[in-house]
Amino acid sequence: MADRRDFIKGSLVAASALAVGSVKIASAQVAPYTNIVYTADNLGKWEKKVGSHLPSITVEGNKVTLFTKHGMAEKHFIVRHTLVLADGTVVGAKTFTGTSAEARSSYELPTGYKGLIYGTSFCNLHDFWVNEHTV
Ligand SMILES: [Fe+2]
């Protein structure tokens, strides 16, 4: 369990590091992260998993909803979502279990925030996924 926590923490740090300095995650600059961090443009070994692992980002006013269209079962589930601002600020996180109904989480952006946001989703079998959206 500690190893999983360390991996999740490391993954979040990696995602935050990508966000710092407005480095565009979907660019070729992530090539060193192939098969570590997965994005729509960097599917690596999980190419066939994108539809059920890349989190969708929906923005309504200052409310952001992340949703990962993934089944939730004891042995295979989405472990965690985070919403991260372009400067690496973590707006919030939600941890799920295999008994959670779905992998959906909502957050409130800081008042007046404009810029890139990153939604992350971690599957216990298919690793760390990041999507981005500009508000
Ligand atoms: Fe999965």
C-alpha cells in the first residue's frame, strides 16, 4: 500500500512539474514520459485504453467536473482524480475505491481563474492519465 501511495504522489508531482511553466503536456516535450504519463497525444502502451481512462473535463462557470468512463470493481478501478492549475496548484483531489459508483469528481476554480487546467486520473492497472482544458 505504501508503494502505491508513493507512486501516486510521484505521479502527481510529475504532472505538477509538467504544469509548471505552462509546459504543454500534449506536446512532443513529454516524450521522456512515454509509458509513464498518458495523454490523448501520448498513449504509449495503453493506446487501446484511452476511451476508458482519459478523464473528461467539463466546465460550467467556475465548476469543473472530471469523469473517467471506467468500470469500478474491487480488482480494477480508478483510484484518484486531481484537478491542477497551470502553475501546479492542486485545486482538489478525490480518492475512489472499487465500490465507488463511478469515477466522477467536481471542483471549484479560484474566482476569475483563466488559463490551462489539468485533470488527472489514476487507474490501479492502467496508470496515470492527464487531460487538459483551457478556461
Ligand atoms: Fe483501467
